[in-house]
Amino acid sequence: MENSLAIRNENCTGIAEWQMMKDQASVLVKTGFLPESIKTAEQAMAIMLTGKELGIPPMQALRGVHVIKGTPSIRPELMLALCVQRIRGFKYHFGLCDDKSATFICSRPEMSEPFISTFTLEDAKRAQLTANPSWSKYPANMLRWRAVGNALHIVAPDVLVGIYTPDELGVEVDESGDVIDVPVTSGEPVAADSESIIGSGNLNKKIHAMCHTAFGKTDAGKEEFVLLKKQLFGENIKTPDMTASQASTVIDALQAIIDGDRNKPSEAESAGDAEVAEFKELYPEN
């Protein structure tokens, strides 16, 4: 059994990466230098993973990604930066922006016409956003970033993948669109009837299905799954007793294993690579 586990871990680089992230998260939480809302290594890992999906370095993600009511969010300035980096030919500019309204125009090569997003102070009042003091102190900035967020959700959903701005999730933000105060949650299991415990719901079923795909429906596979949980959390947490954050961590780890197996080159591909290497050695000028 130990040999089979060792072989699988060598073939799946995702496991090594996960262990490294787990160690990093544990150390960073202990420093006390992370935002107050990040209390556990699991929370830190969830944010680091979100950052990884978006191409944001870990420390920048820990400073700039906020999980609000289970939904990750980033400030609109970072959203715009990601679109500029990820979309070749992406263009944008601001129209009239004052204390009453703000206009943002953007386009990408496949669009026939640029998209125009205008957000007004009346829109903000209807959405009950102006209770945030920043709206009275910096109305032009608040309107500008709201117009940016609205446009990018429509023009670049492939880049933002369901990520929202903190302001859209009802959290108080400053004039840059960054969070002023994030609700602090422990991330620890609470009462059994709480939504923080996944119980026997869809997440539980999804984890078991992915476990069968990654490890197979055998006793050996069950032992490998137990080992994975110990690597991630330092203990074997039963699936129904996981928090939503822990379940997300396990799902991403299982996906890394599944993808690792899918991406493993076949013997034919390996032989082809060897032939190419031999050809380059014989004919270096080519």
C-alpha cells in the first residue's frame, strides 16, 4: 500500500504543490500579519487557490481577495488589471465621470462594438449603496469603479469567472473599491444543523464521486483518500463533518489528482519525446 501511494504521489505533482501551500498557509496564519478575517490555514488556502485560478500571486491574493458570505471578491482596479493582462487587444477608457455619474467604455477584438457602462448616483440610491460613508465622501470614485465592475462582468466573464467586487456583495468599501471591514468568521465546524457543515448534501456527493475517479472504489483507494485529508488538514476529517471551506479544499485537491492522471503522457507520447530529443542531439542546428 505504501508503495502504491508513493507511486501515485510521484505521478501527481498536485499533491506536492498542495502540501507546500498547506505549509505556507499554516506559517502565514501564525505570523498574525494576514488580514483579520483570515483565521485558519484552510481559509488562507482557499484564498490562495482563488488567486491561483486568477493568476494572482499568493501574498497579493491574501491581501486583495476577500471571501464574503462564501463568495470570493476582488476590488475593481484588480479586475481591470486582470483583463488588461489576460485579453489580447483589450481596450478601455473612461467617459464623463463626476459626482453624478460615471461612464466606462471597453472592448475586445471579437466585439463588433465597444460596451458602454454608465452608473449614476440615482442608480446607487436605488441599490441602497449610499449608506456607505464613502459614497458621500468620494462619489466620483465610487461611481467610476461601480461602472467598471458592471462592464467587466459582461465583457470579460472568462477572466473574472464569477468573481464580484466587495461593493457588489454589500460590504463597506473605500474610494478605491477595497474592503474597509470584512465579516470575521472562524472557519471552524459549528452546530450540526449549520450551513457551515456540508452534511450529506451535494458537496458530500461530489467529493465521493471525485474520490472514486481519483483513487478507485477499493479499500486501497479509501486509504489514499484518508492520507490526502491528513496531508491537507493534519487529520482525517470525515466528509460530512467538513466545513464548506474544507470541502472546497478537498475538491480542488482531488481535481489536481484527476488532472494529473489525465495529463500524464502515454508510453507512445514518451517514446515520441525521446525521438525528438535524439533528433535534436544528432542535428543541433535544427
